[in-house]
Amino acid sequence: MSDQHEEAHTGPVKTPKQFLTVVVLSFIVPIFVIIGLVNYVGTQHKPAAGADNSGEAVAARLQKVGAVQVKDANRAPKAGEEVFKAQCGACHLSGAAGAPKLGDTAAWAPRIKTGYAALLNSALKGKNAMGPQGGGDHDDFEIGRAVVYMANAAGAKFPEPTAPAAK
């Protein structure tokens, strides 16, 4: 009976050499596991190749969505042709990105049929490859004048927009 009792209490470590190996590995293996985990976690936060984390790039990513622009409210509104040359001419003179050319009656006819309000809305909010023109260097009234200038050059008979009342 005592022989059975002795065998029940023996473990996998039978010699002092095995015991010493288990003790040493119980300290070394966790250290390597910890080092491996630190390397794994540490590499997750490194920027990708080509990522720009300079001060200017970080500031550009963190800038506010809107910006305040101070314009001279007392300046005279610009004429449609002047706004066209400054803002619209780059694409509408060459036909870049599918823009209807100035004076091209066939290209402007379906647009003119939609009316002045629809053309102005497209100009202010953007359409297809054309970006929104509202809120830039010219106010909405001046963009409206440029829309009338372009449409009338293609055969429309839109009246010149009237200046908004002073606030």
C-alpha cells in the first residue's frame, strides 16, 4: 500500500537536472514571450513608408474645417466677363474635363433649357468634374453674373442678375 501511495505523488520531474531545467525555463520563456509581445505591439504604431508626420503635415490634418475670410464688403461687384476670365475661363475656354466651351451653342442648349436657377446652383455647388465655385474669391452674385455671361454667349436670353440689397 505504501508503494502505491509513493507513485501517486511523483511528478514529471524525476531528477535534479530536470528540476533545474524546469526552473530556468520558467524564467527564460516568459521573458522571451514578453519581448515578443512588446515588439509586436510596438510595430503597430510606426507610420507607413512615405507617411509624412512633419509638423506642417500634422497641422494640416488637424486644421479646422471652416475658415474665416475677411473680404471688402464695399468693393464694387465684378462683371460677369471679368469673373469668367478669373474663375471659369480655365476650363470653359478649352473644354477641359468636359466643360462646355464658351459660345458652343450645341453644348449649352440642354443646360440653358434647365434655366438660370439650375445653372447657378450647379456653379455654386459643383457638378461632375467642376468643383463648387461658391465661397471662393467671388460672391454668389458675381458667380451668377458669370453664369449669365456664359449662357448668353451661347444664345440664352437671361437677364443680368440684380445686385442683392445691402444688409
